[in-house]
Amino acid sequence: MAIEMRTERVTPTKAAHYLKRNVDNYRKISRAKAALYAEEMKAGKWQLNGEAIQFDESGKLKNGQHRLAAILIAGKDDPDFGVDMVIMTGVADDVTIYDNGMNRSTKQMAQASGYGDISGTEAAVAAVFVGNFSSKVPKGVVLDWLKDHYAEINRAYRICGANNRRNLASRVGCVLTTYMLLREDTLKSYEIETFFKVFNSGNVVGTDGYEPSPALVARRMFMERYKGMPVDKRSLTEQVEILMTALMDFKKGNKRQLNYKVSEPMRCVAVMDRLRKADGMEKGA
């Protein structure tokens, strides 16, 4: 039996019919993955890229269960909902290896979209911002947001000297803080740049004749608390909160020697929510 391919619009009804052929499948459907695909489909970001829904010679579904499940979720309240999919039939019954390639990261997808080598920072910031400090964001949504804000994010990246973040915590907190403060016009670019020149200087509080500085206290806290830590929700919110507080003290000319205390509610989350609303995005979308 020869392999045949066609493109068709898959509705929830058709997706349910195809899923009935999902037998003898050793992989269970991940609800989280299907829901993530569904969000991308509902947002209109799902692209017809040649990856096929595959059936073998016996008519069994061999590849595509999560995409089909996502169509059911996305079209739950809309029977006319549909997504264009490539349908492949006639795959040999004894073929057992699928999806054997390496998934592309958001950074790689951003490069392919013409954003250049961004070292993952802008894409990571976009994911953080769109997802309210969550990594569970459809890549299409991230890239769409990045398209509208790339110049602003790139400017923030340059101002805070993100290339110097390698010996501290992640670059994301520094870029995101700078971006948020510039968006709300809380500080001017030269004020933020001056702060990060001190922050990046390698000096510490009370040495080399340096007076106690909010920038150096923030640097010390980053070295003590976040060096080598993964960027999770909590650590990133704390990083942004510390930097925002230190930057405001720096602007006012306040001296600082003791570490900042991070407490709830965090102001940075309120700023993020305001900017999300301004961009027409729901919280946690």
C-alpha cells in the first residue's frame, strides 16, 4: 500500500472520529500538552507546517493524538472550529519510530523568524511576560508577542548589559526589570544604565573605597541567593522585585548596606499585570 498525503480541515467531529482509531498506543495523551496546543490553535497561531496526522495500512492512528485532542478542546463550544492538517495514510504497519527529531526551542524558532541570535533572552522574557512567570506558554503566542515588542526588549537588553549576566543569576530578571521600568517610564534609560554599570562592576559593598550602594547590595544578594539557580517562578519574581527596589533607591540617591527584604505583595507583579492589560492579554493567558 502506497503512502498518500492530503490536506484537510479537521473539525472536532472529525478529530473525535480519528481518535477512535487510536488503538494499541503505548503513549497516553498528556492533557497538559493537548491544552497547550489548544491555546495556540484558539489564538490562531497554529501553522500548517507539513507535519502529518499519520495512519498505518490497517487504518490505526500512529501519530498525532495530541493535535487531535487539542482540536477537541479548542472547538468544545464551536462545532464549526477547524484546523488545517496534513493527513498521511498507508504508513507500514511495522513502523514504530515517530517524532524522533529534536524539538526546536523558542530561541531557535525566534531565530528562524528573523530575530537573529538573541541567546534565548528575549524569547525567555517574552515567555515570562506573556505567561505571568509561567513557562507553559504556546511558542506561537510568544513569537507573536515578541514580534510587537522586539525593539523594546532589545533596547532593554543593551541598557542593562545583559551580556555580563553570566557570573550572576539569569539574564532574564535584569532584562525584564529594565523593560518594565522603561515601559512605564519609571526611570530613564541613562539612570538604569548607570545602575547596571555599578551592578556589573565586580565590586562589593564596603570595599575598594566604594560607599554602600543599592546596586552593590543587589549584586551581593544575586551572588548569594541566585547564582546557578534555575529560573523558576519564585526566584524570578524575587530577582525582579529586588532590582526594581534597588533601582528606585539608586535613583533617589539612597545609601544601602543591608540586604533587601522581599515581601508580599510584590510590586513587580502589579506592574506586569498593568502592562499585560495594556497589551490586551488576560492574566495567566
